[in-house]
Amino acid sequence: MKKSSFSLLITSIVFLSLFLLLSCENKPSKKLLPGSIGRFNELVVVINEKDWEGKIGLALKEVLESDVIGLPQPEPQFSVTQIAPRGFNGFLKHNRNILRINQGEKATMNISYDQDAKGQVIVELIGPTKDAIVNFIKQNENEIIQIFKQHDLQLVKKRLSKNSHNFQKTNFFKNQSISLNIPKEYLTVKDENDFIWYRRRIEHSGYQVNGSLNIIAYTLKLDYTLDQLQDSIINIRNAVGKKYIPGETEGGYMMTEAAYDPHIYPAEIDGKKALKVLGKWEIYNEFVAGPFVSYFVPDPDNNRLVVVEGIVYAPIIKKRDFIFEQDAILNSLKIQ
């Protein structure tokens, strides 16, 4: 190689290196974060021991450990762990759901995501005095709960979507032009033009559980407005249960528990107004029961009512996390 060509090559390499270096320096550095730790419905509260045992802690416990609506036995909204600020370091800062208490000039709430770990949310409650913090907690209790619940719901939805059934291979989803991310651990029980039923057997470490998690979906002719629908939900569920979900004994079928009125809330699924229902089911003339979560979604464009339900049968073990995971599945509903 000639000397001039070699010099030109070296010069080009130097300029290219400088260009790449300057380009990297002009780009904001992306922070590499570890994955967050902890399960959904688990919450770390960063607060000193004195305040945790005092009026602030009492207010927090009344909110965070309040009963989940719709379950047969009392279960708290969150499994809570308290950590003092001086001990909150290292891998503890990678927890998934974190609530911090701090003092500041005015009562407010700060929310940050992915600060120290991927998939993390940190809620900081601030107030000038202990009484101000307590009042702020009481005034915003529903919002505090929903921040963590919605964050967990989105993460669970994302995880479930990675290992779900191909809905185009079923009669129901193909004919109805709707989809639902149902994990492959759920096996098909029934698949008809207007009804589908999936079931997963429950396995729980340390217990012999003869239980199951069930997802059903069905469509009906839209004969109701949203307001009229609220008064018809029990009759709709009982009629569908009698037609499609038999019990073990002759004449038995799944129905809404007669002694327990379900809780009904306005909701939104796939951009459509809907009703969310939390309640208990039972088998007619049998001693079998459990919780359910449902979404009733009017689809006026197709003159139909789309219903998706999660049904938990888990005798002797806690059911909060099961019903929450099923709620995440139902929230993946897409109506095409």
C-alpha cells in the first residue's frame, strides 16, 4: 500500500471514531435497570417505625389492608411490608410497588415509574404535618389503591399475552370476531358459536386443592340499554349457567349466589362503556361456591352484548390473587 493511501486510511479512521464518539455523547444515556421484584398485590411501605405504629400507619393500614370486594372471606387489598428509610437500600429498592411517606411544605402525591427497576411504581405521599398526611390519605384512598392495582393489572396483562391461545382456532372467537388473551395453561371445555369455556386446574404448594380457574365468554342479542342491563345481570348469568355450566348432580347448574347481591361498577373495555361485576357464584342444590368477576359490554355496532367472566373455585385457600389474574385476562378483550 502506498504511503499516501495509508495516511488517508488512518485519517478516515480517526475522523470516523471522533464522529461516533461525539454522536454518542449527544445522545442521552439510557439507564440500564434490573427487573423489579415482588408479586402483584404486594406493597412495600417506606416509613419509620414510630409513624407506622402511630396515626399515619393506622390510616395507611385502613386503606391498604381493607377487604377486597366480592370475595367469600376477608382478604386485604395488599400484602404489606413496612421498611424503615434507613434500611431501604440495595435490592430492596428494586421492589415492584413502593409507597413512601415524607414531609414537605404542602400535602401532595408524587408518582414515578421505573426509577430503580423495570416495571416499578413509586408513590410518595408528602405533607407538612402528620395530621395533614393522614387527611390526605383519607381523601385519596381510592386513588392510592387504584394506582397500584392498575399498574399491576397492566404488567400481568403484558405477561399473559406472551403465552396465550390462538383465538382464531376457536369457533367462538372466530365467529364472533373478538379476542381474549387466555394463557395456554387453560384448557378448552366447551367451544360453541355463542359460548366458550376454558378451565385450569389449581395447584397450590402445601395443599391438596381440588379447584379450578375458569374463563367463559358469551354473546347475547342486545336487548338492553346500559342502565337496564344493571337490573338484568343476575337473570342473564343464571340463564347462561343453566344452559352451559352444569353441576355434579342432576338439575344442578352455576348461578349467582342468591343470598349475596353482586357489586356493579361502571367500567371501560376496549374503548367501550361496560359494567364490571364482582360477586359470588354457587351451584344450584350443591354446596359449591366461589367468587367471580365479569364484564358486560354492549356492542351496539353489532347489536349484541359481549360478556366475559372469570370464575374461581379454590376451596380452603385464598382467592384474591386468582381473581386479580383473571381480571387481567378479561381486560385483554378486543371487539373487532
